[in-house]
Amino acid sequence: MKRLILLRHGQTEWNTAGRFQGVTDIDLDDVGREQAVAAAKVLAGTAPTLLVSSDLRRARDTAVAVSDATGAEMRIDVRLRERGYGPWEGLTRAQARERYGPQMADWEARRPFTLEGVEDPMDLSVRANAVLTDVSAELPDGGTAILVSHGGTLRQAVPAFLGWEPSAADTLGGLGNCHWVDLRGGDRGWRLHGYNLSAS
């Protein structure tokens, strides 16, 4: 059996303020750093073979905590970055509604829309699925990989990797900060073993 643990980064000030982060490089706040250490202690029990992180600081610093707890060497893969939100980054939802009303209405209703700088969700699915596919192929039998990424990216990655319809991302819902997904693969393929798991 192979195992993929998909871990969302710890909390940031923009998370608590409800701001779109996207690819803006925001640090963990004090709570986020504590969350990362707590999650790392639990995930140390998985004895990861591989540890791969987004290059954005909030994910990378979460991965450093995992590396410290597990001894696994971290490597960076930019494909694990968050979805780019272009002109929405730094805005709250209320501010985005005021400035980009029609597009925000579509986004909140999960309808397709186009806005320069905002990454298409299907493009996000393709790049996120590619990382999971590459890492799973690299894993030896019995191996575990921890991938540290972002809520939007992981929400799209799971259905894409498991061969589900893209709309399954809406059914799954969001991941909490420093919560994770547990995927396990064997002779019958990959399956979802746990979603939105946490140290608490």
C-alpha cells in the first residue's frame, strides 16, 4: 500500500481576516505556527518517505515543522501553489463583491467565469493532479508522502486524482488550517481514507 497525506498550511492573519490569499506570500501567524507543530507531531507517526511543499512561505514553514518532527527532507514543487486570484488577492469577500460583483456571484455559486489574473479551476486541477500523480509514482510500496499545500489547491486535487467529477470538490468542502487528507493506494487503485483530519 502507498499513502499520500495532503496537508493544508497553518493559519495566517489573512485567513482570520477572510482575505483572498492566492499566490500572495503571507507568513503563518502565531496560531498557525502552533498548528503546524501540533500537526507535525501527529504526522510523525506516518514515517514519511517523501515531503513535498508549495514554495509559498505559509506552506513551506508548515512543511519545515513536519521535517523537524519526522526527519524527512523537504523539497519544493511550485505546482502545489494556491490558486491565483489576481486582483482579488488581499480583498475580503465583501470588498470583492463590491468591486467585482458579477464575477464574485459566479464564484460563490461555483459557476464558470473569466477574470484576468484569476486561475481557471480546471487548470488548477490539472497541475495539482500532476503533482500527486508524479509523487505517487515515485513512492515505493509501503511508502508515505506528505504534500503541504493550500485549501483551494487540495480541494481540486483530490477529485482530479481519484478520477471523480470536478463537482465533487464542492461536496468535499474546504479544509481547515493544518487539516489533512489521507489517500491510500493499492492493487485496486487509490481511495479516500480520511478528509479534514486534524491533530485535535
